Amino acid sequence: MDKNLGRLLYNYLLETGMGEDLAAYINLFVLLIVVLILVLFLDILIWKILRWLSVRLARKSKNNFDNFLVAHRVPRYVAHIVPLTILLEFVPVAFADFDYAEGIAMKTLKILFVLLTLIIFRKSFQSLNGYLKTLAKFRDKPINSYVQVFMIFAWIIGILTIFAIVTDTTVWKFFTALGAASAVVLLIFKDSILGFVASIQVTINDMVRIGDWISFEKYGADGDVVEISLATVKVQNFDKTTTTIPTYALISDSFKNWRSMQDSGGRRIKRSLIIRQKSIRFLTEEEIEKLKKIQLVEAYIGTRNEQIRTYNKENNINKELLVNGRNLTNFGVFRKYVTNYLESHSAINKDMTLMVRQLQPTSQGIPLEVYAFSSDKRWENYEYVMADIFDHLLAALPYFSLEIYELPVSLDHIHNP
């Protein structure tokens, strides 16, 4: 801009006999008022135009990204660029007679321009983050981590640029000094760097997504992941507390992710009944006939008992003692009963592993483990199904002359043999 245009009023005032200093101040004051009014008018006009364009684009656009831009006031900040550029061009004209003030004004406007650029970048990234979270394929991805990384680099460059403006030097000199102090920088941004690397590995390896249920004993976390950022992962526990975990801990420590269970056809039931060893015995013919009245094992007992009789007869087994030959046991029949009960239970997934197994005897008794999968994976329903199954099994034990292990009962037997 031609500096002579800014001195028209100044020259006129000199011709009227006014002093140079007073004329210079009046000229500066008038120019600032005129330009500020012009800049304010342009700022409002450009904002109105951008808002009108935003509404038109929103109506024609098939996605809602522009809605997020408007929500984060990106067009409003973009509207400041032209007025600020005009001010930068105007300063040398208005401050032609004030070199020192011109330098301060130029530096101030340049710093404001850098800050405005950073704000526009930040608001744009926030808009992009919000938009991507509405898309199914990005909803569970740690987008916040990448936004934070980009903003860290943007702020570093912005701060270096501001230092360069204030000290009248070049940005490259600061980068050179930064290279010499790289060890200090790495130490300061250690958590951010580790978090960024962890976020990339978590995403590439698909270790954790937003919405996953994870258990992390080291940090006392057991709940749903609600946020994955550059430095932390927030987990809302089932007691409605929130646990914050360092992002890099996801790759440096061991944790449990329940996503595969939730995506599968069922949730595992793995629980044991501990049976007193003294209650396990061979079944007599009278007891076998009595157990045939239990419908779930009626066919099994009939078939199995006939096979045992045939074997014992063919091999001339002396059945005066039950221990000779083959025999049915109350524990074996009960194990078959539990298997048949689970196979007929409507809440058990029959397409997944279903097993009733006897574990190694312990000092308390013999564990009979139920290993099956509940079709309903919701926590409260899962617990109800499991409790319903074991309520029934505990109540069924006496029909097979079996006893569950209880410490006081065992001690009574020790003191009163």
C-alpha cells in the first residue's frame, strides 16, 4: 500500500499551520479509526457470506461434516483472515512516522495471525474428529490420539514462529537450537511420544477399541473403554467410577479384553461343585431302580446298566461284593445327569463347548466342573443363568446320595468319627 495515501491528512494539517508532531498523531488516530471500522465491517460481511455458504452446502451435502465445522465455529475464525491481512498491509502506512510503534504493531499482528492459524487448525481437527466418530468404521478408533499429535506439532511450530517474530530471527535457528537440545525435548515429551507410538500399535493390532470391556488388574480397571487419547485411556468401571490408564501401558503390560467373548456366541460358565469323597459309592440294584425315576438319566441308566450286567455275566464276575467287575456309581450317574441337564437347558449355547468334568481330588473333596457357554452374554442375565443352573444342581445332589463339601461339616466328622 502506498504510504503517500496515508499522509494526505497529515499534509493537509501541515498546510493549515499545525505542528508536525500533533499532525502526525491526529493522522494516525484518524487512520486507525477508519481502518478499524472498515476491518470490522469486512469481518462481519465475510462472516455473513461464509455462514450463508455453509447453510447452502449443508443442505446439498450428503454428509454432516460441514455441520461440525459450523458447530466448532470454523467459518467464524476463517472470516478473521482477510481483515487481519488488511491490517498487516495497513500498519506500515498508518505508522509511517512512528517506526518503533510500527515494529510493535507488526509483531503483534503477526503473532495474532499465527495464533489464528493454530485455532483454525485446532477447530478443523476437532470437527474432523467429531465427524469421523459418526462413521461406523472410525467410531471405535483412537482418533483423539492423532489429533493431539498433530496439534502438538502445530503448537511447537507456532511457538517457534512466535519466538522468531519477537526476536527478529528465523525459525530455522530455533530448529537448530532444538536439535542441540533434543535430549531435553525427548524427556519433556516422553509420555506423548510413548502414547503416540502406543496408539499406532493399538490401532494397527486392533488391541483395544472404544466401547470394549477390558480388565486391567494393575490399575484396578474393569469396565468399558470410553476414550483413547494420546496420553491416557479412560475406562468407566461397572461401579460407575472412572480409571485412567497410560496409553503405553496397553502395550507394555498385560490386560484382558472381553471383546472376543462379546463377539462370540456365548459367555463361558466355568464353576465347580466340590463333592465330599466319602459320599461317593457304588449303586445297589435298589438304588439303580430308584434313580430310573429321574427322567434325564432314565434312558442312560437303563442302557448302561444292561451293558454292565452283560459284561459281568460274560466274565463270570462275583457280584457278592459291589467292587467286583463293572458298576454304576452315584457320582458317575450324577455327572451324566448334569450333562443332560445342561444340554436341555434353553440358556446354554449347544454349538459351543459343553463339558462336565471331574478335576483332580483335593483335600476338601472332588471338584465336578461345569464348562459351558451361556447364550446370553449380558452380565446380569449371565449371572442369573449361572445361578439358576447351580441352584438346581445343589438341590439335586441329595437324590444321588451325594454331599457337597462344607468345612464345618467336615470338622464335625473329624471330631465325631
